[in-house]
Amino acid sequence: MSTLLADTGNPDLGLLRAVNGLAASAPGWLDSLVSWIGEYGILLGLAALCLTAWLRARRRPDAPVAVAGLLWAPLAVAIAELANLPISAIVDRPRPFVDHPDLTVLVDGKAGTLSFVSDHSTMSMGIAVALYLVNRRLGLAAGGLALLQGFCRMYMGVHYPTDVIGGYALATAVVLLLAPIAMAVLVPLCHAVTRTAAAPLVVAPRRTAAARGRRRERSADREGADRDTARDSDLAA
């Protein structure tokens, strides 16, 4: 807190120092763990949430629409990353540790890259917002991971808070503003896929009436066998 108060003239830098200062006093294993989470772990967690959402979306009555919404997630992230290229070049902001060498940097190879906006924050929030439009519970979980992503990027000393906020804003704007156009294309596409051999990618296969009947018969046979076994045991006793 004292570091944050010392930088009241630049709250962006003050908050960065406050968060990054935790890395200077933390044990090495914790710094390594946060670095791995911030670089790879959260993205893997978001991929797992998307896979879970896809498995659930295929079983919904509106499966083609839900799957179309999930397809929009990676497409929106790609568009946001492309939009970030000119933004980053115009702002031309170096990494915070370039101008402030006293910061603790936990990841190498970032010196020659630009800081605004945070690519990791953009990707994380893009997935979270798109996922929320399809599955609120999973979207909220993804949103929590996106917030953690921003914290990790500051902890690692590679982004200012405004880099993170800028990434969140860019991703949210792309997902929400372009969603109507994207869904107008993706929904008919997913409906078309349901009429091809690739239909299981959009709609989960449903058990036929005959298959359900055979399953009930097997269950009844097992129950009958259990009753016979129990009766034989009672007679033997």
C-alpha cells in the first residue's frame, strides 16, 4: 500500500508496483507457479471450459444456436488480436520494465514487444464474454479466470493495469458489437452441418426408442436376477 501511495501522481504505475512488489518478496516456487499460470495455465483452463460448454451445448434443444455461439468465441478473439496490431503500433508503449528497471520481471523475451494492450487479457476476456452469452455459469467462471489473468500479468511485471483494462475493453467490444453479424452467418452454418455426417459436432446423438427399450430390458433382467439370487439365499438360510 505504501508503494501505491508513493505513486499517487501515476496510479497506473502505483498499482503495478503494488502488485509486482508481491513477486519480490514471494518464494521462488510461487513466482514460477504464477508465471506458468499467467502464460499458459489460464488459457488451458479457458480451453477446458470451452470444451465443457461444447459438450453441454450439443445436448440443448437449440444446439445449433448454442454451438454457433461457441464458434464465435475463438473467431472473436482472433479479430480482437488483429485489431490490436494497429492499436499497439499507434500507442507504441514499451513494456513497463523498460522504463522502470526496478520492477521484478518473471518472464523473458518480452523486451522487444509492446505493452498496450495485453494480448493475454484480450484473449481471456474475449473467451469469457463469448462463453457467457452461451452458458452464464461457465461464462462467469471464465470471467474469473480472465480477471486472474490480468493480475498475473501485472505480478509478472510485463503489463500496466491500463494494458489489462484495454485488453478487456477491446475484447468485450469486439464480441458484443460483432456478435449479431457473426451469428447471422454461424447459425445457418451450424444448421447446415446437422444435415451432414458431421452432425455430431453440433447435435449430440440421441438414443433411439429401440436402444432405450433394450436398455430397459437389460436393467429389468438384472433386477430379476438379483431378486432370484436373494430368494435363493433366503431359502438356503
